[in-house]
Amino acid sequence: MPKHSVLIVDDETNILSSLSRLLRSEDLEVFTAESAHEGLEKLRSLRGTDVVISDNRLPDTAGIEFLVKVRQLFPDTIRILITGFPDLSSAIDAINRGQVYRYIPKPWDSKELKMIVTQAFDYFDTLRDNRALLRIAKQQAEWINALKKKYPSIQNSDLNTTSTYIIEEKNISENLAEFMKKYYPKE
């Protein structure tokens, strides 16, 4: 299974160091940036990360504005906002505009933060797996429609019986391969 990746954006180097140490593990790549501009450049060079954690007060823009940009450029990236100045209006703005997964006040609880990031990776994986299954379902629907066009005598009821229809399995096998590696890595 590939490593997860997280980008932490904060203008305070001690916060970046603290969060990097807290999240460091063998199966996680941690990247840091000290501004929204640097964060966007890093995301572009990495072609996105699984999770972005951003402070709400950055030197070049508000954290929520940065996360809105992240959402536009990398919609699959899970976004987390950390702030030392929590208030209801900024929380609502973060949720509505940036579709922020979690809003965390400073100082954070380390165990809780690690759990939130783990949950964010699980959510990211679930979304990725759902997209893979949706691709498979769409492909199967296309094949069924192609069969119906090629063989007009096939009825919907015919597809539900024990009759066997031979179709080219190469494409479905490729889509399932990634899914199977995750859930059955030893086979």
C-alpha cells in the first residue's frame, strides 16, 4: 500500500516542527510550507497530497482562502484547519467555503489530532476506493449496453439467468487489481 502524504502549512517554524514530529511515521510522508504560496507550489510539484493541515493565519492570506484554493486545484485532498483564534463565523466559513474536514483550535490535544489525521486518511482511502468501484460499475454498464446493441435479442431478463455471456475481461481485471491489492495483499 502506498504511503499517505500530508502537507502542513504554518508560518511558525516551531508549529511546523511540532506537527511534523507528532505525525512522523514509516507509512506517512510529511511536507511543510511556511506560506500559502509556498504550500500551493509544493502541492503542484507533488501533484497533491492526501491531507492538508493549515493554520488560519498565514502571512500572505487567510488559511481558509488557501484551503478554498486547495479545494479548487485538488478536490480529493482532505482539508484540516487549525486556528489559535477560534470563532463561530470562521468555523462556518471554513465548512461552507473550504469544505474543511475538521476545524481544530490551538492548542490541540496531540492524541486527538493524530486520531483526526488518521480518520482523514481513512476517509481519503474510502473516497478513492468508491471512485474505483464506480469506474468498474460504469464500465460494466457500458459493456452490457454494447452487448445489447450487438445482440438485440438479449433482454434484461436474459442477463439475470444462468446463461453465460463471454466478455473481454482485461479492462475489468486492471480496475480490480488495485482494489484487490489493498484488501488481499498476500494473494
